[in-house]
Amino acid sequence: MLIYINVYYGCRYIEGQYIEEKVIPVNPLSESTYLILLALYQGPLHGYGIIKEIENTSEGTYIIAPGTLYGVLKNLEKQELIETVAFEKEKRKKKTYCITVQGKGVLHSEYERYIRMINYSKIIIQGRDGKGEK
């Protein structure tokens, strides 16, 4: 059974255009999924480029294995949150991916959820008066 915790309403105005009228049910994104969308937010990348972008930007804190990456990319394409923009046939098939407008909306929604969680955590950890435990 799938329970939707978060719903992204596809009527946001992002980058000079409206997202088509669409409601996309979204479970909270896994850490890997969030980081991959975040890497693609900056521009199109191929698989290895995504891995390096995440590793470099996080200063080595997050390292995504290729097996994890390609599984997540496949799911994100199915959900139309990313798309293939180039396909090069060399020794190895190299796909370049970019985030879709819907993907950006979901990423923004998840970012806002993280901010709410952090703010809620501060209230709990620091106490309502901001002094924390005694």
C-alpha cells in the first residue's frame, strides 16, 4: 500500500512558465533522489557527472554508487521528473539528463519540507524559549 505524504500541485510558476495543470503525488524523496535532482538543477549532466557533482559539492560527504544512481535515474525518468537530452554511442553508451519543470517543482516542494522539518527540530531540541535543555 502506498501512502502519499506530500502532494505537489503542478500550477507553480517557475522560470517564466507555468507547469502544466497536474497533481503529482510524491512520497518524501530518498536522500539519493533528492541529491540527484539537486545536481541536475544546475544543468544537464551524464551519470558520472552527477556522481562527481554530488561528491564535489558535498565535499565528499555524499557518494552515490553507480548502481544506486542508475536505478534512481530510471525511476525519475518514469515519473517524468527528469528526461534524457542527449545520447552518445561510444564505447559506453552515455546519456545526458536534465531536470524537467515538474522535477524542479518537486525539488522545491521537498526543499520546503526539509526547511519545515529543521524548524520543527529546532523547536524540539532548543525548546520553545530557545534555551534548550537545562
